[in-house]
Amino acid sequence: MSASDELKKLAPLGETKPDVMKAFVAFDTAVMADGALPKKTKELIAVAVALTTQCQYCLAIHTDMAKKAGATPEELAEASFVAAALRAGAAITHSANHVVDGK
């Protein structure tokens, strides 16, 4: 089943708590709108976060939204490498603090 097929399951979930789902959608819409950071930048951040959290649904949605906001393949690649650097950095830092010194 594709990520877009899985996302169709959000409708029944929202029906269980429509007020909460409506609040979430309003919050998400407000956060991702142009502001001090343009929408394209926010979507590139979202792609990097989705790669870091490894959420296939967020990755599919925000990659598509980033492209629609004008993100280039080069910008998406850079966002991907930023995510990779942060994940690698976390592994190195945790190694230095917990593995190497025997904690």
C-alpha cells in the first residue's frame, strides 16, 4: 500500500475526534504558511525532518509540497544531506558520550 493510500485512513481517524483533527489541520496550515520563512524553506525543513524521523508519509507529502513551492532538485538534495549529517552527527556524539567511555 502506498503512502497516499495510507493517508486516506486519516478521514476515518478525523471522524472519531473532528474537533481535534480540525485543530491539527489549522495548526499545520498556519505553521506551513509564508511567514518569516517562506513556504519553500519550511517545506525543505520538513523534508529534512521527515528524513530524520523516517516518516514515509511526511516525506511523500513534504517532498511534493516543496516541489510545488518551487524547490529544485539541488535544494532537495541539500536538505537530504543536511538530514544525513544531523543523523550521523547524533550517532557520533552518542558514541563519544556513551560507547567509547563505557557508559
